[in-house]
Amino acid sequence: MSAKELRRAEVLARVKRKELRLREGAELMGVSYRQAKRLRARYRAGGARGLRHGDVGRRNRAQPAAHWERVLVLLRGHYGGEAGQRFGPTLAAEHLASEHGVEVKVETLRRRMLAAGLWGRTRRRSARSGSAMTSRSE
């Protein structure tokens, strides 16, 4: 449990022992009276554990590290190269899906490629120079 949840449990225990009124407990917890009533109901139903956030302990949807290692090995082996010859994340994601059966989201792949040094945005200079811009006003 977080420190905030522990502090709430202590305050609600004091409310239960009638050392505090619920309104005073709400002020100590920094919540509204109505929210304090909701918290008290959760505390009555499940004790201190009832105050825990519902997502604690749930697994997120992240791919395992082994999956990303495989993706980076494929990128280095098949789609790497010199700075100007490398595949960008969009094209790399398309090729990974069609040729290797590995589905990855482009934005996640972009972040992973940047972190691994497999891709970087190289800005190209425009064909027009600064002096050409001034002659357009004619």
C-alpha cells in the first residue's frame, strides 16, 4: 500500500473508533465529505485492503523483454545499415509484419529504435537556399 492509502486507513480507523467525526477525517485525508463516505464504505467492506487502488498487482500489456530483443536483432540483421540507408520505423514495422510475422506498433518501435541507436531523424536541407527566398518577391 502507498503512504497515502496507509494514512487514509489510519484516519478511517480513528473514525471507526469514534475518535474523529467523518467530516474531520475528510479534512485530514484531504478529500470531500462525500468522497470520505465512499472511502468509509470501502474500508468497512474490505478493511485497509479495500482502500488499495484497483489496478495494483495487475499485469500491464507490455511485451516481454525477450520479444523486444528479438525485434532489435531482426532490425540490426535485416534492416540496419549506414545512417542514410536505415529503415525508418514505419517501413521497418511493415517489413517485420509481412516477412517475419512480428506485429509491433510504429510509435513503440520508433522509441525502441531511438533508444538502441538504430534510427535517428536526419534532417535534410531543403533544395532552396536562403537567397532564393528573397528573389521570389519579384
